[in-house]
Amino acid sequence: MRRPLVSLLVVCCGLSTNLSSIEEAVAQNIKVEYLPSIFDDGTHVPQRIEWKTWEETDVIFPRKSTFEVVDIETGLFFTVQRRAGAHHADVQPLTKTDTAIMKEIYDGRWSWKRRAIFIRNGSEMIPASMHGMPHGAGALANNFPGHFCIHLPNSTTHKTNKEDPSHQLMILKASGKLDDYIEKATSDELASIFIHAVNQEDYTIINKLVSHPIQKRMLNKLFFVHPNKPLSDKEPSTLLVTEYSVEVITSNRRGLDKHNAVIRLERDSLTSRWTVDFDKLLKEDD
């Protein structure tokens, strides 16, 4: 059970919240570490989240509309206003309080990391993905210097007009469809999921993909240099084992080390799902 740092009155998930205490804490620069969550009363992620495309969501949440963003991992929620965006939603936290809550979701630091969320307004609950970095223009008095982006199924970036694979991965996670996708994934698809999960530091997804559970420290600040680069097989490959050459950056006592590595995928039979041999990845490619 979360214990609020300030006095709060919360009714989950009707969201009847006495925000004056939070607003007062924000005004006094008090770090709000413990905030109301949809999980406080034992609530699980709602089963009635409905998969909708960007085109459908664009109509449901038009520009200047307000809606709630709920973080899947923490259950924390805040309100945003959609300001712009033709290929995905450019939004801003509605108030200073909402900005404080959003920043707490990102452990007090703004980040480009993608997070699985769902957005809601009344009965509408749609899986989505957000990043946590203020950029561009902003128009609200909310302590948020710019706007941030929310992606939906088949939404694209403004610059490339292509889907962002990391955002689409988080949308699968938010929708509850990820486990089924992993179970049926080809070796190429599973390797791609793993690459993006590592770069987004999503340990929940990573541990769904590896042959045995790993701890956060084992990643050793592992980062894939070209996450969107098409994968090429490293010979030899068989029906039960596939290896891919990749370029990674790791951290050691000397600093950052950039080198070639191998993602090794294995399965027990032709009908089994693929898994990643994480130990193999940590060894330099000869």
C-alpha cells in the first residue's frame, strides 16, 4: 500500500482526488514520492482496454481535448491536453501537478525512454506508448518546457513517417497482447523485440525473452547502437539455433566500450518458442 507524502483523498478508479494538497506540495518544491495509483486498492490493469488505431484515436481525442494517461508499471496517472500532432499525439501535462506526477513516473528525470501506458476519458481506454522528454513548443503554465509524444497502433513519427518500433512494442505491452506475440514470434521478430526492450531498459519484457531470468545489474548498461538496423544472420544457423551480429555499447571500469557481439536465439523444437541466450551476448564476437 502506498503512503502519500501529503494528505490525499483518492477514489480509484473514479479519480475523485483532492489535488489541493499535491498542488501545495508542488508549489513548495516538495518531492512527491508517493502518489495515488490505480493499484492502491488492488485494482489490476482493466481488461476492457480496447485496441484502436491512430486514425480512430485521432477522432476520439481531438486537438485541445483532455484525457488521462495511466502508466502500466506503476499505476500512476495524470491529465494531459492534446495540443497538436498529425501522425501521433503531441500533448502537454495539464497542470504543474500533472507535470510533477509525470516526472515521478520517470524517477525524477526526463527521459526519451518509452513506457507502456493507456489513455482514458470516461469509458474509452486505449493502449498507447509515451516518452518522457519535453521538447518543442508548449503553451500551458505547467512547469513543462514543451510537449511530449504519445503513440498509438500504426502511428508514425513526424520526420520519418514510419512507425517507431520501440513505441509499438510498448503498445503491445499495454494492450496485453505481448505474451501472445512473443509466443508466435519468428527468430527475427524476437531478436528485434529484445533489442528494443534492452534499449528501453524494460526489464519486464527482457525477462520474458531470455532463457533464464537476469538481474538489472547484469545488463551492465548494455545498449544497442543501431536498434532499427535490419538483422543479418551470422553463420551458421540451424532450425533450432540462430545467431545475429550486432553492435553494442557496454560500460566497464575504463568507461564505455563499443564492440561487436552476438545475439544467440535457441528453441527446443520446431514448435517451441525462441529464447535469447543472454550469456552469449555478453561475450565479444571473435
